[in-house]
Amino acid sequence: MIIAIDGFSSTGKSSVARELAKHFNITHIDSGAMYRAITLYGIRNFYDPISKTINTKQLIQNLNQIILKFEYNPNTSTNEIFIGEENVEKEIRTHIVSQNVSVIAQLPEVRNYLVKQQQMLGKTGDVIMDGRDIGTVVFPNATFKFFITASEQERVNRRYLEISPTNLTREQIKENLRQRDKHDVEREDSPLKKADDAILIDNSSLNKQQTIDLIIDYIEKNNSF
Ligand code: C5P
């Protein structure tokens, strides 16, 4: 079984997917964490402090050296991401990574590199993967596809709570979400869009548990496996 969960930033996709993985006893892969890890590597190694951008040419030349893996941490019930042997699960959530990730995720070389790995992960067993292009590009034949959206205000609030305590204002968070939405929707290579056969869920007025219950209910009613 492959469950694809796509949608906008800060709609709760990853935490919903993590709980669904527990419920169905399958593996959760947060594909956004992979784009964030590549971005973190770029910031550490190829960041130009003057232009405040990552040198994408150098990053692309060195992509093959960035070895990513996930390891399940039973204490946090999270499949945590590693670069080599270093656990970077926390560091990939910092603001500087959020500010740079959608530019890095636009690069076709980066997408090819990660989509191949995501497809391999899907061959290892039952998987729930969340991201932007899982139902459209990574697993167009997924067993179930969901596309989650929510109002901008709700998404800003969720992100604010997720990263609190923080020095960032709600305004700065809103700006970052808008920028990432714009990059994600407008990029040429596998833009963020709902797959025709995905179930649309607007969870602006649903909490996390209600979103999870809605999806479980749908899967249980429609699962012929
Ligand atoms: O899911 P999350 O918000 O952590 O993802 C970080 C960024 O990675 C997104 O803003 C998007 O630019 C990129 N991404 C992507 N395709 C995916 C998952 C994430 O382009 N499948």
C-alpha cells in the first residue's frame, strides 16, 4: 500500500502522515525533509554570505556525495533524517533552511536525485509519503492520494506554534509561506498541484485528530486489500 499526501506548507501533512503510519503500521517518509537536508548541506558547504544564496552549480556537482537515510526514533515516533551518520532532523527545521529550500527544490537535478530515492523507498514495503509531488510524479499509481490545504491565516498560526518559542513574527512566517507557495506552485519541474484522482481536504476548521480520522475513515471504507 502506498499513501500519498500532498499539499501546501504548514497544513499539518507531516504530523498527520506520522500518525497515519502508526495507525496502519507502515513507514512514514517526509519527502520535504529530504529537500531540507540537501538545502542544509548547501548552506553548510556552498553558501555565499554576500549574495546570501547557495551556489547551486557547486551543489549540483556534489549531489552524489550527499547520502541521506531515515532512521526510526521510537522516543519521538519519528523517522528521522540523517546526512551520512549525522542526525539533522532538528537543524533542517531552522528558518535559514526554510528560506532557501524552495529555491533548491526547483532544481531539476535535485528533484531527479531525490525522486529516484523516494521511489526506491516505496519499493521496500508499505509507505505513506508526504510532500508536493508524491501523487503526481513520485507515485502516480499510489493506492490512496490526498491533497491537503487550509487558509493562509490558519497555516501561519500552525507554523508559529510549531516553531515556538521563536524570534520570528507572524508577518515573517507569512512571508516565508507565501514565498514557498509561489515557488512550489510556479516551478516548471513537478509543481505543487492536486493529482486529478486525489481527495481534496481543506482542514482550516479541522484539528489534527479530525484530519487523521477523516483519512482513516476514507481508507477503511475504500480499502480492497
Ligand atoms: O514539507 P516541507 O514544508 O518541510 O518541505 C520543504 C520544501 O521542500 C517545500 O517548501 C518545497 O519547496 C519542497 N518540497 C518539494 N517537493 C516535495 C516535498 C517538499 O518541492 N515532495
